[in-house]
Amino acid sequence: MDKKALVDSYFKNGGKLIVALDNAKFIVHSALWLFDEDRESWRMIIASEKVEHSGPRKAYEAIKKVIERLEKERR
């Protein structure tokens, strides 16, 4: 089965997210794109101590806030 190519805009937006997280003091130790074969789509995986220190819910909430801020800036 062919994997769908990672769309250039996804790649660029992922980079913008990592920079925005860094600016928000959300430390990202590593990030990568992973192809989910079951869903046939790409997922961004982010590794951060925030999950260990604050728990996954708080980490996801922090990421969501940054994404929402980026979306507002795009409008």
C-alpha cells in the first residue's frame, strides 16, 4: 500500500506549531510526523516533559490553546 505523501502545508504548519509552543514556554524535546496506516493519515507526535509533570490532559490543553492562537492569527 502506498503511503500518502506528507503535504507540504502540514509540514510547514507543524514547524510553526513547534515554534509557537516554544514561544509559549511549552518545551518540546522532539517531534515527528507518523503515518497512521489504519486512518491513512499523518499524525504529529510531540514529546515533552509537560505530560509527565502536569499530565496528558493539561499538556493537550496547552497545545490546544497554542493551536487556537495560531488559527486566530491566520484569519
